Amino acid sequence: MLKERMIYGAIGVCGLALVLYIGGWLFNVAVLVFVLIGMHEIYSAFQKKGHRPVQWAGYTAVAIFYAQHLYFSMIARHVNASIHGGPYDFLFLLAAILVFLAMPVFARDVKPIDSALTIMGFVYPGLTFIFALLLKHQTMPGNYLLIITLFATFSTDTFAYFTGRLLGHSKLCPEISPNKTVEGAVGGVLGSMVVTSIVGLVLNTIYKVDVGLYHFVVIGLLCGVLSQIGDLSVSAVKRYCGIKDFGRMLPGHGGIMDRCDSLLFTMPVCYMYYMVFLA
């Protein structure tokens, strides 16, 4: 299992590096594909529990959201190069949620819980993946912040796994994830702080920017904690739905949501940290 996980993990890293290097439309399309697959996994999980989220509505809304975000962001950047968000994102988000909430009024077979779950898939993972685009297209050069976020997140998972196997004995959240330990969680946070600091200093040299070491330590700490909260949050969904993994797309890792659950918590906080302390 570990060997398979490492082999397919290495393949995934190579594919991710290629997408980041090429960037442009390939990166945007890849993000949207991940979004749609992730939403399908979430909706399918709740269907196994007997719920009926309105999948077509969620997919349609998120596709339109990303299209308008990319289009209006491009126009906004032509006017002001410092603008990196879609000016109508919030309005579209609000309108979509109101439509979802109104669905039981116009479709008798749609229950309020189905509307709520449709909104859930639309927002998580639907909208939270938007931070991959924001991190890539922010004002710092290249893929700087996105690379730091990826290393901070995945190093947490790696260090937590091996520390837990070597030293773990105190259960962290046995009712949600029986195999996770307090020792593993601490190891994950410390590992993230160390790896993020090293990667950050290397990227400072490569991209010729001057971001202080303490920023990397804080980002590593935040990602180390939130990465594991994201993992446990998705584990709670899986336990509620009675499934082990969201899918089998990534051998040894499960589905898109099994692999990206932590990123959907760390990417937003890294972008917010950038906007508050580094922009």
C-alpha cells in the first residue's frame, strides 16, 4: 500500500509540476476538471446516504462561476494590473445560493436538505478551488505562493504519517479517524514549518524576492494545523456517508477529495495571509 502510494504520488507530483510550468489555459482547465470531479465525489457520497443533491445545478453553476471569474479577471487586469479577483464573484455566489435555496419551491421532489447539499458541493470543493487560481496569479512572481502552499500542505501529511507510525500512541480524533494520533499531528505541524521555511528561502533566491523567514514559519504553522483540520473535516463526511474513500481515481490515495481535502483549507488561508501581510 505504501509503495503504491509513493509511486502514484511521484507520478502526480510530476504531472502537477508540468501543469504549473506550462500554466495558462492548461492550468485553468486542470483546476476546473478537479473541481467537477471533486463535486461529483461529494455529491455521490451523500447519494449513498440517501440524499439527492441536484448535481446538474451544482455543475452548471460552478462552470459559469469559473468562466465569469476568468473572463472578468482578465478584463480587470487590463485596466489595473494589481487586480487579481473577479469583480463579480461575490454577486454570482450570492445569486447562485439564492437559486439553490429556492429550488424546493419550484421542484417538489427537491427537499431543503438536497438544496443545502447542492450548495455544499458548489462551495466545497467548488469555490474553494478558486484560490489555486488566485495564488497562481497574485502579484508575487511566478508560482511562488502556490508552490509554498503545496509544500506546506503535503509535507504536513507526510510528516504526520511517518511520525504517527513511529511515535504515535495517543489518539487524536478516534471517532472520526481512528489512525490519527496527537504525536503524528505535532510532527506534521513541525515538519510543515521546517519544510516551508527551507522551500521559502530557496524560492527567495530563485525568484529574487525578499520575504522574511518568520513569514514562512507562520505559513508553515497555519498550513500544518489547517491541513489536518481539513483532512479530519472530510473524514467526518466520509464516516457520515459510510465510505472509506471518495473514489479510486488515484491508486493508493483514493479520489480527488481524498488528496485535495487539506489544500481546500490551506489555499484560502495562504491567500488571505498574503493579502494581509505580504501584498
